Amino acid sequence: MIDKKAIEEHIRGILIALGDDPDREGLIETPRRVAEMYEEVFAGMNYTNHELAQMLDKTFEEGLEDVHSGRVVCMKDIEMFSYCEHHMALMYDMKATVAYIPRGKVIGLSKIARICDMVGKRLQLQEKIGRDIADILSEIVGTEDVAVLIEGYHSCVSARGIKKTNAKTVSAELRGVFKTDPSLQLYLR
């Protein structure tokens, strides 16, 4: 679990290390605010992929006995954010496209978005976000035929270092038939 008291103490220390006064009016509540924000934006760190799969396992099987490999479920433009594990910098304006081929059951659509949110709420790499989403979805729906495309901007690229504000990163996790069938990859565009 996230230790808010320790975060407050460390943020106070960072403010001092930056040469500022953590007791000045504008900063007095900053350590507490940052600890509360971290508890919210890093909530996904409290759970393993398996625990998230168990929490978000809401599937429907009735009427799906005729589902075959010609059907694809695809949810596009799922807005999300995360924080880069290298710089703790914001990954923003991220959009995920998640697709899978049902094998006798489908997941509630809101659960796909919740998977994306919770996976994003960790210190992450964009490539790992796609892998984690695919792992969780595969466990819930029982298929390896899963694809996750993520597009986003990284403030560690846009606000520091090389400062390329328009550089978008695109990553794809392709599994099962999505890896071998180009016609299925069209869903990711």
C-alpha cells in the first residue's frame, strides 16, 4: 500500500533540496497534496495483474455459443495517462485501442476502460502498459487473440532533454491471430 506519510516527508525534503521553504504559505500543504495525488494516480500499484483480472472479471456468456473467429470486439480511443518509471514524468494525451476475439464470452465494455485506467496508474513504460492490459484481458476472457495499441506523448521527451513537443510514441502488443493476420490489424488503425 502507498505510504502517504513517507511521501509527505520526502516531498518536504525535495522542496528543501530545491532551495525553497516548505513552510512558506504557498507550500505548507504541498507535501500533503502531493501524497494525496500520488495515492490516486498510482492506485494501480496496489494490485498485481492477476488481482486486477479478478476485480474486473465481469463477462457475459449467454447467447455467445455461435461466436466464431470472424468476430472481433474493438474499443478505440480509450483516454488514459501514466507516469514514466524512468523520470516519474507524465505520459499524457494517451489513447488505447484494445481488441480481442471472443471465445465464448465477452467482457463488459466499461471493464476494458477500467483495465486501461488501473494499468496506467503505475510507474510504467508505454510498452509494458500494452503488455499488462493484454495479460489482464486475456486472463478475463480466456483468449490469447488480443491486441493493444497505445499512442501518447511523454513529458520526459517534450518538457526536458530533447524537448520535442510533437513526438508521439506508438506501441503495439499483438498476440495470437492479431500477430499473424494483417486483416485483423486494420482494427488498430
